[in-house]
Amino acid sequence: MAVIPIISVLIAIIFHSHEFAGLFAGLTYVIYTPVMMLHGKSVDRKRIKLLNPFSPTELMDGIVENKDELEI
């Protein structure tokens, strides 16, 4: 997440003589929303995978000896 402020600073340094350098540098913070959304989806997938390592049928395989009795 620290990459976006670094990009902002680099843009401000590169365009230091331009009239709208601050505007260009400030607009890089618009990137935060899509980055946070992608990060959230990635973390959510990993969390679900960690909390649900087995499907219900895989869990029941160890409990029920006869798989024909399984009603899911």
C-alpha cells in the first residue's frame, strides 16, 4: 500500500516545474479504491480457503462409513 504515495511523490518530483504537478500527484490516490478492492477479494478468498479446508462431503466421509446413507 505504500507504493501509491511513492508514485505520488515521484510524479510530483518529475513534474515539479509543471503548473499542475500537485494535481497530477494528488490524482494518483484515486488508485487506492481499486487496489483495496483487489486486495480485499484476495484476502477474502484466502480466508475462506483457510476456514473451509474441506467440503461437507469430505468431512462426512470420515464420519459415515456407508456413503449411501449420506443425504446432502
